[in-house]
Amino acid sequence: MEIPIYPLRNSTLYKLMDEEKKHEDRTTRKFNFANKFVVPLYRLNILPLFLLGKIFILVKTKGRKTGKIRYVPLEYRKRGDKFLIFASRGERSNWYRNIIAYTDQPLLGKIGFKWHQFIVNEIQDVEDRVEIMKWYAQSFQSSAKALFGYDKTVQIEDRSFINICQFIRILELEKID
């Protein structure tokens, strides 16, 4: 049986990695449209009532060019005592570039009903990102299937995730309060 190389065609991540940007722009517009509703509902403590605080963190960033305060809902996954967030558009993600521009300052994020301060650490080593993606795929199979086409019935190897891990960026958040 052939080893899959992720992301598989027609998955969300495949569309975001589109070099022609045809699919990327359409997918990004969908996320931006949804965020117009998600951010205010999260800030008003409505979304945490539906337990969405268990998978989404509302991150408060400062624009690296404008200095404006921005709020971005991001999927997070807890691994041990750390929180992981994934920039599926890689370095093209504006929220990612805004966070990286201010890594010398604590990041403010809301999980559920509570705001926390975090120290941000970027996972830079591709091999470490591969290990995290393998963990993600095995721990959150339905999310991994939607994001990059993961199939739990097929054996995976490190090389299955090389394409993804050369593109995406992973940030590790550590609570400081």
C-alpha cells in the first residue's frame, strides 16, 4: 500500500497551499467572513457557552504595520501543559506575522471565559513539526481528515507530513499567569 503524502487533494490545507492562490483566496475569504461573527460572539462570552472555548482561543494581537489591536479566533490543541496553534497558511498568515513581530511581549489569549498571558515559542525544526503533526493526526482524527485528508486506516510515516511541515508554522503557547 502506498504511503500518503499530505495534504491530500481537495483538503482545506491543500487549497491554502495553492501556489496559484486561486483556491487559497476563496478559502481565506470564507474564514474571514466567519471571523466577522465569531470574534464578537466570543468577546461577548456567547461562544464559550457552547463549549467552543475547548478548541478555540481568541488571540489579541497588535498589527505589526498599523499598531492596531486585532482579535483572531484560532484552533488550539493542548499538549501537556502547553497550547499549540497552527498557521495553516504558513508565513502568509497575518495573525502569525503579527504574533512573531512581538514575541518579546506576552501574548494575550482568551480560552473559554478567561483571558491568559502566554509566552510564545515557535517550533522551528521541521522534524519537531512532523512529530507534532503525527500526534495531531492520531489524537484528533476527524479534524486531521478535514484539514489535510488524514485517513486513520492508512499507515503514516514521517515523510507523509514533510510537505505540510515545510509550509505550516506551529506556535507553542505557555501560560504565565
